[in-house]
Amino acid sequence: MTEINERNYGIDLLRFVAMVYIVVLHTLGHGGVLYSVIPQTQQYYVVWFLEIWAYCAVDVFAMISGFASAKHANESWNIKRYLYLWLKVVFYSVLLYFVVLEYSNNRNIDFDAPDFIDLFFPVSNGTYWYFSQYTILFFVAPLLHRGFDNVEKKELISVVVILFFCFSVIETINGRFAVKGGYNATWLIFCYTVGFTVSKYSIGKYSNRGLLILLIIILNTVTWFLKIKDVKIVFLGNKMNGDTLISYTSPTICLISILYLIFFLQVKIKNNVIIKVIKYMAPSVFSIYLINDNPCIRTMFLKNKFLNWTNYNFIVLMINVVIFALIFSFVAIFVDRIVMKLFFLLKQVYNKFLIRVNRGGKLY
């Protein structure tokens, strides 16, 4: 069986799409667009449309982790995988620290640099909130796999439905389960479980793709409409408004994420050129996040840098956000590929050095 048949490149493509969405969220949020746009203007409608449309990104990314792990659930636990990610986080933290420091010094820009020693403790310092919470998920995953293997399909799906009702529906209504809007390991574990279940039982594999797209549009539109109209209701004594459904744990956002996963599960990519592009990008997708959400990069190049965009025509504003997110993502991938190539060359030099030492040969 060929690699093309074994690997679902539609899911790899979804991983990239989700990461572009994350860059969109950071552009609107960190860039200051979201909070400087004048309410009830065309720009306001467009900005919140983009924000809500991209909000599924984190849930999708966590679900993909669970989806991919289902294919390797019986493999032995490999701490090297986590150490590789940890080293990559530290490497980019240190690299970007010096890049931004040099940039600010050359231009006499005040830069409130973080403590250098903190860069080597990304988990405890929460340098990247997702990676910190993913750390818990990574070490819990083997236990989850054992549990998944010992339950029937009906039982596992029932558990997912019950957890959805608790962590999404009830959480959205009154915050009873303290999932903190999805910014913690509990929610990531739930999303991971959803992705694992979809993969293990091929849920929705033969669903109508047109219907999936329609449902995504409807759920996004409902969430957007409630926001722009700032609808206020009281349900079971709990006050809710237009912002209530704009959360990673929101029922609409969660369902949208599941629909995305099922839709891209059905995407079969056979064009060799497209496959090569996806294979080129796939190993570097996580690095887009590491570069884009790096505290130094965020402070120097993103924070409130796009306030003037709200003065543009709403179409120009939309194009700016989307094009910037795409360009940033592709540039980050290109940078990461260069870094990977340098590390590969250094590894080759190191291996040759060891061979010479072991043979007692000269080092020059």
C-alpha cells in the first residue's frame, strides 16, 4: 500500500487551515482590530464575522491530535516526541528573543524583554498557553487510549455526548464545570477524545459534504448574528448575551469544529503537486503558532499594529486580514524549513564527527 493511500492529506490540509485561522484570531485580537472597530458599522460586521469564522481553530487542532493518535493508539508511549516539541518551543523562544532584541536595539525601540532564564521553562511560565495545557494531554493520552480500547462504540459515543452536554452546553450557560472557556487541559482532552472517536469509528465518513458546509455556515451565522445584534436572554436564571457563544467551549463552535473534521476526512487529494505542497508544509505547521504567538514577536510586531485597518473599506479590511494571515503562515513555514535543514546538516556533521572519533581517525 502506498503512502498516498495510507495518509489522509485532507486532515493535513485541515491542520494548516486551522493554523491560518489562529493567525487570523491573533491578527484581529493582538493587532487591536477587534477592540478598536466602531460598533454597528460594516467594518464591525466583517471583523466579527472573521473572528467567529476562525474561532473553531483551537478545537479543530486538538481534535486532529486525537484523530491522528487513533491510528497509532497501540504503539508504545514515546517521550521523545514530547521532548522534540519542548526543544522546538525553547529553540524558537530563544531565537526570536535575540532577533527582536537586535531589531529593537538597531532602531532604538524600547522593548520590555522577558527574563532570559524564563525562556527555558515554557510550560511552567505559560509562554504558550496551548503547549502548557497540551503537556498534560500528552501524558494523559496513553491512559485514555487504554480506556478507549476497553469500551464499545456505543459507550464511547455516549461518553462524548455526555461530556459535550456538561463541558459545552452547561458550561456555556452557567460555567458550572470551570472549563475556563477552553483554555485548559480538560477541554483539550475532551476535543482529543472527540477526534479519536471520529477516527476510530469513521464517524460521518459518508456524510453529504454539501450538508456539512451548509451546517458550518448556519452555525457560524447564528453565532455571528447573536453577536452583532447583542441579543440578551435569561435562561434558567443565567444571563447570556451576544458574546456567550464566542468561546472554544461554545456548543456552536464545538459542533463547527466537528463538522470541519468530518468534512476534511472526506477530502481525497490525488494531485501529486498538491500532495507535495502539503507534505512540505505539514512538519512546520506547529512552528507557525510558535512564531506568531511568541511573546516577543507579539509585543514588537503585532500588538495594536493594525488599528488603522478599521478605517479601510470593509472589503479591503477583510482582504488585509486574510492575506496577512496567509503570508505570515507561508513565511513561517519557509523559515522553519530553513531551520530544519540547518539542523539536518549539523546532525550530519555531528554523525561524521562521531564516526571519525570511533575509528580513531583525524578530526580534520
